Amino acid sequence: MTFPPPRALAPAERTVSSRRAPGGGPAVRASYDTVAEDDAELVGQGMEPEATWERAVLRAFAESVAPGGRVGDLGCGTGRTAGRLRGLGVSVLGVDLSPQMLRVAARDHREVPFRTGDMTRLPLAPGALAGALAWYSTVHSPDEQVEAMAAEFARVLAPGGVLCVAFKVGADGSAPAGWLRHAYGHEVRLPVYRRPVDALCALLGRHGLTETARVVRGPDGGEPSPQGFVLLRRGARVAGSAS
């Protein structure tokens, strides 16, 4: 799932501090199934709500991918970032856990193929992608799930492939910084994790993904935390791989 962008979070969007995360994938899927139509209507199909840095990071990512290579937008939501990448000349496919988000994505971005899938068990062959994008799609997951996602990112990337991760920056990612309880006029149930940049890069690095660039920007609008963006490249060999 793509996390609602900073400007989509109106003052009424409430987070409740907690040390307990709700029930993982099913709760996340149900929440995004609920908000899918309103997400598309209120945020739009393009990238207009995103700040300059977000658009710049996506351009840099697109230009880093090998010419002609396919990119997976992993946790694509309603397909906004996939559509943006397509507009930048990238061959892209989207994967998401939420059937309703994918229904909206397929309707609004007919030129992009979409698949249902869990980011800890991606429906893609080893080495299938030249690039992988996780655009705020790790922010509802605890460290052990992100570890499994990192292994999958490395598995589906070809050697030399590029990974871009957008996330919320915080001091400690071991527990949710809060819960998102209300979004787009609906009650939802989503933990929100904020992670240190160094810790996330170290986690990804354990799976053969080497940092090449990072951007951290300060809070913007109604978003209370800094936002992080990292670009990484898959080496010739990754953990558990004979490639």
C-alpha cells in the first residue's frame, strides 16, 4: 500500500500513540480496501500533491534504472506513482495487497499492469525487475516484516537493479510511533512506523542492497515527521542467492 502523501493528511487525520501494532496484513488490507475510492477522488491520479523533493526523487530513480528495464511499484495503492513513472518513460507494473486499491488502479491507469500480492511474498520471478519502488509502503510494517520485504526486494531485482524506498523518519522503528485511526472520511486501523535512515539502510544492506543516495526533508504541511528517501543498488550476489 502506498501511504497517503503528506498533503492528503488533513488535521482531522488522527494518530494515537501506542506500543502495540494491530493485526498486520489483514488489518492493513481491510483499511485500504475501505478508503480506495476516496483516496483516488481526494488525492487524484497524478503526483500533484507531492512536494518538489518527491518528484525529484522519482525522476532520479527512473533515470537510474537500466534503459528498457521493468520497474515494480511494490505497494502501489491506487497507482498514482506507477502512473507517474509511466509518464517518465518507465515500463512499470504495480503490486498491492488491497483488491479495492488495485481495482481503482486498473481503472485509472489502464496502461499499467497490476497484480495482487504481499510484499513479503512477491508474485514475481527472481531477477524480474531492473528497479523496485517501495513508496511509503513499508510504513505500516514492523521490523521483522520489513526484513522479509528486503529479502524479496533483493530476490526480484536483477544484479545491478535499483531500489527506491520512501518512508517516515524517526528515532526508533521497533514499535509504532502511532496509529492512523481516521483517513479520507473513514475509520481505519493502521500502525505508523518511523525509522532512522541509518537503521533502514543497514537492514536493507543485509540483503545485498547497497546505498547510493539519500534525501531527508523536514516536515511539510500537516505531516509531523521528516521524510526519508534512499536509493540502493543490488549487488551481483545477495543473501540466499546463487546468482
